[in-house]
Amino acid sequence: MRKVLLAMSTSTFLREQATQRAFVRKSVSAFMPGETVEEALAAAATLKPQRINTILTRLGEGVTRLDEAEKVTQHYLDTLDKVKAAGLDAQISVKPTQLGHDLDAVQAQRNLDRICEKAERLGNVPVWIDMENSPYVDPTIKMFRTSRERYKGVGLAMQAYLYRTAKDLEALIPLGPAIRIVKGAYLEPPEIAYPNKSDVDQNFYTLCTRMLADDALKAGSLLHIATHDIALADRLGAFIDERKIPTSAYEYAMLFGIQRSQQQRLAQSGKRTRVLISYGEYWYPWYMRRLAERPANVTFVLKNLFGG
């Protein structure tokens, strides 16, 4: 099912069909509050009393013109002002190809740095750099390193399903980085990615515990534990409790609308919890990857649609 859903996520025909159908658009609402940043901010405001903070990301990747990349950059700069005015703890997450990486890597870096500079000035850090599919790993890490030399407030998503991630993480730990460990949501060949869920889960655990090792903590690292897998989260929670890891060293990161009871449980127990709220009109490929991450998400959508 995962492979089928990921293959569907790249289909232009299916995207055009899906975006025109009320049934699909209704199911998308289970995972995102709307298409505008104002709707995302309103959702973030409802989570604040629950002691749940947020990350905002505008959907879309692979812009085809530099003026589009400029519009995306300006959108995030304006969003930082709106977050400040609303009094929210809401960070932002960007994709390199949103900022024009495919067109002009130097300009994409400038765009990222503009966002990082403003976020640092406003005290809204880190700015998260999302990780796209495997051809973008090296350039994304390069962008992270370049911005990290100039700004402390920048973080990077890293994917547990890639064999290379452990080595990549090891090279970054001396920087004291902010790293969001995710399982991975693209269709990758078995030559470069673990094909079995159990192996991905184990690597996720290993990467997270590496980020919580003494040398990483001493360097000032911040870990985002980005999973909806309750058993895996609890396993890491037991490690954290046993080692008496300070709460400042990690946060649990989850997606809007998924495992809400788990989000509330973590927040109520005093665990720092942050929910990623996605918005925007380019939601189809993102939505299909969300369904593919966990087959249970398909059941979740059906229950929301039919009141089950």
C-alpha cells in the first residue's frame, strides 16, 4: 500500500482529479486546517492553551521560476511577523526547492539566509529546513551548514530510512545542531533506503539516542522526535527518563490532526510538544505521502469522513 500511495503522489493526472473532488478535499481537512496562513495561525492558537507549540509550513516544492521562489520567501518573512503579532510559539519549516534551489542554488541560499536572519532577530528559532527525496540530501545539508555558520537558529530534518543518515548525523553533531529525525516519506530504492519498517524504526531509535548522547548534549544539540508511533515514542521516553536527559534537549514533533490524544498526553505530562501545521493549495503530493507513512492513516481518514 505504501508503494502504491507514494507512486500516486507523483501522478499529475491524479493530482488534477483529486483537487477537483469534494470527497478528497474533505479528507485532507483531517490533516490540515486550511489553505491560508491565517487558517494555520488560527489552528496554532487553539493548540496553545493545551501547551502544544507549532511549526508552520507552506506546501509546495519545485518552483519553476525565481519570482515564485521570491514570493515564497516573502511569504515566510511576512509569516514571521504574523506569528510575532499573534504571540505564538510557531516556528517555520521550508523546502530548498521552494526557495529556488533547482533554478539557482546561490539564490536559494540567499533566500534561506534572509528567513534565518529575520527569525533570529525576532527570536523565533530555529528555522527548519525540510528534507526532500534522496537527490537533495547533499545540497540540503550544504545549505544547512552554510546558514548554520551565520545563524545559530537553523535546524535540519533527517530521514531514518536512508542508510547514509547515521554517517551524515555524525558529521553534524560537533556543530550542536537542531535536528528533526523523521522516518522518511518518499519512495526510495532498497539500494539506499531500508525497505522494512522494523529496520527504519530501529534506525530512528538509534539516531535519536545518538542525538541525546553526552557529546551531542554538551555541544548544545536539540532533537525533534518526529513520530506518531506511540511504542517508539515510549521507548525513547524510557531512554530519556533513565538517562535523566534535560527537557531542553528534545521535543516531540507530530503532525496536525494525527494522534491527537498522544499529543495531549505528552503535553500534559510536561513533555515539550510541537505540532507541524501544513497549509497551502499544493497539498496533493504531501497528502498522499502522509497516507503512505502509516496505513492506519487511511482508516483514520475514513473514520473522519463517515463518522466512525
